[in-house]
Amino acid sequence: MRPTFAVISRICPPRWPRAGIVLSALVATTVACAQAPAALGKFVTAHCVECHDADTKEGGLDLTSLAFAPAESKNLAAWVKVHDRVVAGEMPPQKRERPEARELSAFTAALKTMLTASERELFATRGRAVQRRLNRYEYENTLRDLLHAPWLQVKALLPEDEEARRFNKIGEALDVSYVNLQHYLGAAEYALREVMAAGPPTRTIRYHARDEESFTSLMRPNRANGAIERATFPLLGTAAQPDVRAGEQPLTVGARRPETRGREAIGVLSGPYDFIEPAFRGFRAPVGGRYRVRLNAFSIWVGADKDPARWWIPDPDNVSPGRRPEPVTLYAQLAPQPRRPLGTIEITPTPAAYELDVWLLAGETIQPDPVRLFRTNEREGRFRNPLAEREGQPGVAYRWLEVEGPIYDASPTRGRAQLFADLPLTRKGDRFEATSNDPVADAARLIRRFVARAYRRPIGGEEWKRFMPVIEAALAGGDTFTAAMLEGYAAVLVSPEFIGVKETPGRLDDYALATRLSYFLWNSPPDEALRRAADSRRLRDPVELRAQAERLLAAPKSQRFVEAFLDYWLDLRKLGSTASDRWLYPEYFADEYLTESAAEETRRFFAELVRADLPARNVVASDFAVLNERLALHYGVPAIAGVAWRKVVLPADGWRGGLITQASVLKVTANGTTTSPVTRGAWMMERILGQPPPPPPAAVPAIEPDTRGATTIREQLEKHRSAPACAACHAKIDPMGYALESFDVMGAWRERYRALGAQPVDERVGRSGGRVFFHPTQAVDSSGRLPDGRAFADVRELRQLLLADEKQIARNLARQLTIYATGAPVGFSDRETIEEILARAAVNGFGVRTLLHEIIQSELFRCK
């Protein structure tokens, strides 16, 4: 196949807009600019223009030049802001003469009526949502489902999606250019090649650690920088082999003694990092697909050096079974891409084989990582293992990795059948080729069948024919029948009807409703059951719509919704964008397992809210958490051991509970070095309470936290707030941020800030083995006072204050879910519908699953 602009140009004009233009342009609507009624003008003149005229222009707002033309989005936003600030009592300012309550009420009621009517008139013409394309998440999942290829990874091949209202679902932000389409075409062609790839027969091959250069080369002191902690060492069973380590005996008995060879192992005391990267590189996935991997390993304990003065030095000739299980994460590696976690197992002191079913890409290899062990990143020899004790230190030993695969279940066969139906397929090299005795007739039959499946609606009688010229041109150019068909299929996969989410103004038909429901709860296209419901026009029945929503929520694919929604609502996708400072926070340095566990906690927590229909207030305060051992240790929760996730009851007077005290949230609102009450406070206002603060004035410099510890961030903010232009906003933002100052950059509890020092303050060492150079400074003050005057001492009291308006927490969650579900902002005229949703959900305590169902049943969801 040839990724060319010619393919795009054949199928796109005139339906597809030119480069840089939104997928489907907004319908041009001419609305005469109505003049504001005299009653509104009188109120504005009497109470507003003194501060908001051309000369004063407070807050950048000049009401004397602001026309009343709410059919234009920016003008509507300006008048909505006026309405909201008056309703909130912020305007006119309290220090000025206030209008009578009746006058205020009349003004806001009249303004509300006019803004609502104007927006609804606009929506009636073009709908709430701007037509959009599939985002990267949706496109990847759509290809996976359509081609029956669950292993596909194409998201990274596509440009990053733009955001609007913090989500990647809004049509206004999802533009389509020719460059954009070229990336989609490349991703489509890659996916089609993957489906047609011919892998080897299913085989089970064992890869011994002693045959892997990346394991055995580290037995040489020069390769381990002379540090025993970095070196690997041989074991037979759980016994050391000093003669093998010294090179006096062969490294392995080899295949002639299989029983003994199966017991040979390589021990390690550290996790892979920097130049120490042991991995089973003898295996590389020959083709993308499903594999079953078995790792034979066990935990060990390595005794201390015989010299008591060197107790932290391990003795690799003094090995015994481990004193506890060790978590080991298996990662897939394919340079230059970052390694990808496949799963975490818990290996015990007793040698055993541990099994995972995984999806791999062609070329990926597997690296085991004992994630609790330290990372020997220090270049000098002056370091030690932070897990070392007087009697020794923990480690793991690997015997072998066994890989079964590729496993040819129904997926590859179904994928090829999707493309070539009943035509005979012949393996030619690393690809399958289809054979046709009548290429043109078969091409017509296959492309029509594929388009009918790819489009999420019935196709018109002639629609499929537009792709025939692509196939015929390829055949005329000398391409094989298979290559020509794949070029035609690629054209389908970048066509407007496939990439675009097609909706027309008004009530959605059954097919559009099925598409919206499926991309909401599965982030992927409707399955056969949902399509059958659309075919029979049953989705317009509220009972059937609810039943289908329940079915989708109960399916494993609903995890796609949880992940994608949290990636943008809470910014979980940014968890890895910052690294904890290795000097200020050495205990977190290179701890991928902690970061991965933090993300998984939040996903499992939110999934539990949905599954059990728990109240939305749990976003702010919950009596449970979902933890594994790593996070329990991080949070100081006792009696949690192992990699298994479990629901844990939290103490009533504890610091933890809800999303706002989870490590993931606290990490994405910090920069890895310092925390800022402004950042966390603004994040809380927008993401949790739905009250986003205005952006800071352009001329005001940002506050840089003092890492020397001379001043606290609170002290710096107090000076900052002395400026009149800053005080009003910071009075709203900072208090909630102060409450979260008791959590460091990775969400651990702290009572004092840290600062860098010139000398180590004690004998502690960091995760990388280096000495600790930070020292504690001023005490953290997490108290504050909300704008309404209510004071709190810490995050526990703040949570109780926020729960006093439980409906606002549910209101924000409903709004966030509505934006995600409909691909449109919640407009001014939508507010009444949101309140109706809340009124119905209040019966179940604003349960999260109830909110989902009420949104799906609402006119906001069922109409464009």
C-alpha cells in the first residue's frame, strides 16, 4: 500500500473540508443582533457602567460597547458571565450601593430568559454539538474492534488531539487537515498490515536467563562498575555457585542436562535502570497478537559482608530463600518506544512459574522488573542499597521465561475474514495473500461488505462505489489483488463517514444514538447487539436504551470509558509527564511502580463508584480506598501486603478518602519538585467543584517556590495577594490549595517542607542508593478560610465544608460526564436540564451510575 495524498483526494472532496478547517463547519446562521430591552439597559447603566465603561473597564469588561447579540458565542459568554456574577452576589460589589432584591431578581430573570431563548434558537438550527471526528483513543479502539485486532497500538501514530472544555471530544477542537489525514492513513495501513501478517505456528519456547547476555554480562565486575550490588550472580536452586561466578565452572550445564538446567538461575539485587538492563531479549514477538508468558523465578535473601564494618555490602556466595514475596512487573520493550507494562506478579521464596496472558506487538521483547528493589543510578561507588539490613538484603532470582504463541484464537482469523470473506488465503512469506479469479467483481463485493460494517449506519445503495476507483487504479498500476483491496480499505478508514461522528440537528436517530452511547461507555463503535437494536428502532424506547446502557456498563470494554474519561477529567494521562526531583524526593525517583499504582488506584476507585452506584460525594470524601501494598505503604495504611488490589475501609478521622487525596491527583497538580496552592486550588475549583477561576492577568509574574526553605509558599502568596488585581481571585483559589499542602509532590503526608542542603543530614539513602541531601524546614500550615468566611484547619475539615453542598459536587460531575458523552459544552440553556437530571438522581443520593443513566435518558444526550 502507498500512503499518498491521492488516496485522500479521491474520497474527500467535496465532503471533506480543506486543511485546517473543522471536520464539519458550523452551519452559517444569520441572526440579527437584537438590542437589549430597556429594562436591562437601565439596570446596567445604574449599577454596572461606573466600573465597566470604556475608561475604567474593570476585569477587561466594557459594557458600554458590548452589544446584545447572544447568537454569537463570545457575546453569549460575556452576557452569561454578567448573569452569573450578579446571581452569585459578586456584582454589583458589596461595598457599593446595592440594588433592591426585586430589581436584582427582575434583571437576572429577564436576562436568563433572553439568553436561554437565543441559545435554544441557535441549537435548533445547528444542534448543541459541532460535528466532529474520532479522537485518537476512539480511532484506535475502532480499528481494534472492526479488524478484530485487540493488540493494535496506533494512538502514538496520530497527532495529539486538541482540547476544549478540558476534553478531547469537542468538535470545535478536533480539526482535520491533510497532514492530520496523512497520519490517519498511515495508522490505517499499519493496522491492515498487522491483520494480514502471517505469524509462525504456535510454539512454546523457553528462554533461560543464563543464555541471556544482558543477565550474564553483569556477573563481570567491570560491567557492574565494580559494585557487587549491581552485579548478577549464579544460583542452582537457591544455593550460590561461587565456582561458576569465579569462572572456574561453565556458566550452564546446557541442554544435555535439562533437569539441572531448569534449576539454574541468575540473582539480582536491583531493578533495571540506566546501564543495568537485564531482559529476555532472546525472545521477540514474531507477529502482533496474543501470547502466554510464564516466568520462573523466586525471591532470595543475600547475606551481608563478613566484615561488620561493611554490613551494607552483599555477599553473593551467601544466599538463602527470600524473607518475603517480591512484586515483579513484566514490561514489553520495543525501542525507541517507552516500555509498556504487561502485568505484575508476586514471586515467593519458593521457586515457581507465574503466568500472564498478554497482547504483544511484532518485535516486542520482555523485561522483568522487581519493582520494590532499588535503582542503582549513582555513578560513584559511594552508595548503598536502601533495603540493606545488618543481616543482608532482598533480591530476586530468574530461571527462565517461557513464551507460548502466537496464540491463534478467533481474532486474527476473524480479522482476515472481515477483509476477504470466503476468498482463499495463501501464506506468502510473512503475509497472507488472497486469491481472486474475478478481481473487479470480488473487489465490488468485498468493499461493499466492508463499508457496511465500517460505517455505523446503513449505507446508501451507491456509497460504496466511491472507493472502487482507488482499487481499480491500484490494480491498473500493477498491485496484487490483496494490495489493491488493502488500499481501498485504507481509504474507507480515512473517509469522512468513518472518521466523522455523523449527527444531524434535532433528535438523534437510532444509529446515531447507538454510536453516541457506545463511544460514551466503550469509547468504541457499537457492537452487533447495539446495531440490531438500532436496526429494529428499539433504542428510542427509554427502557431499551437503559437496558443497553446497563449491558455496556457491565462489559469489560467499559474500562475504556473509565480510563479515557479520567485521563482528561483528572489529567491522569499526564501522570508520567513529570518526574520527582531525585534530590528533594529521592524515595520516589524512578519508581514507575508507584506511579502506575497511583493511576490504577484512581481507575479502580472510580469504577467502584460506577459499579456500586455510590454517591458523587465520594469524589471529595469516601470511607474506603482501593489499594495494593505499594500504595498502602505510601499512604501509611497498615496490614496490606501483596500486589493484589482490595477495597480497604479507611478510619473516620483519617487524612485519606475521595479522589482529592489520591496520589494520582496530587502528582498531576505538582511539578515533581514543589507544590503550589494556586495550582491545586485552581484544579480543585475547576475539576471538582465546577467553578473555574479566570486566567491570571498576563502582566502578573508566576510565583516561584523557594526550594532553599527560607520562605513558605503561603508567605509568598500573602505578598502576592496584597496586589488588588490578584486578591479577589486568590481569595477563592488559595484556600483549597492550602488544605492540600499537607501532601507532597507524590501525595505522601508531610508536616514540614523540604529544602536542599549541602551535606547529608543523616544516614538515609534514596531509592537510587545515594545519600539524602534534603532537610526539613518550616512546618506546613494547611488551614484556610473559604470566601464565605468558613474556616478549616486541614483537609479533613475542608472536606466536611465541601460536603455541605453535596449537590454542587454531583452537579459538576454531571456536567463533566455530559461534556464527555455529547461532545458539546454544557450551554447556558442546558442548565435547566442538568438540574432536572440532578433532581431525578437525588433519589439515589446522586449515585454515579444513576447520573450516567439520567444523562443518557436526557434530551442533552438524545439530541444533537
